[in-house]
Amino acid sequence: MNKLGSYISRQIMSKISKEGYEQIQIIKNALDSMFDKLESNGKFNDVKDEFEAIAGIVENSGTWEEVQ
């Protein structure tokens, strides 16, 4: 993330519903499985940047405020 993106992410608190967070957990599980498959085939480095971008968003979702 560049400096501007980092600054903006600290300034804006994301929000998510309980159902949305549950969907993010499904995505996390799928990413874990994809990582294992890509790593075992030696292809992870082909998609490393994209994978890390998605995984970062999934990881940050645990800090988001829950909305009703």
C-alpha cells in the first residue's frame, strides 16, 4: 500500500455486517486452500502480489466495526 492509501485506511473506519464478516471468513478459507495448491505447484509467485492484496483486505476485516 502506498503512503496515501495507508493514511486513508487509518482515517476511515470500515464497517461490516455480521453476515458480511461471515462471507469474508469463507473467502479466507478459500484463499488458504488456494495458497496451499499454488505453493505445492510452485506457482504462488506468479500471483503473489494479487494474493497478498486480497489477503490483506481479508485480514483487516477483523478490525472493522460491526453494523446492524
